[in-house]
Amino acid sequence: MLRLHNALANGIEERVREEQDADLAEATDRYDLEFRMRKQDRLSGGSYWSNGNNR
């Protein structure tokens, strides 16, 4: 049962990541890309500056 749950969870996470990547790939320029990245960051509850990605 646990294996099934983990497989489903991993599949969902992968799908979300693919959708996010596809959204970023549609950016028309650098500013649009940064806007989309910030939007995704806000929706995920994370913060670009607090999670160490600014290095």
C-alpha cells in the first residue's frame, strides 16, 4: 500500500514539475520568465530568497 502511495505521489510531483517547466518555456523574454518564476514561487508557498536559490 505504501509503495502505491509513493508511486502516485511521485507521479503527481513529476507532472506538476513538467507543467511548471512547460509554463516557463513559454516565456517570451527574460522579464516574462522572471515573472513566471515569481508566480510559481508564490503559488508553491516558497520564497526564492529564503530557500537558497539566490546563490
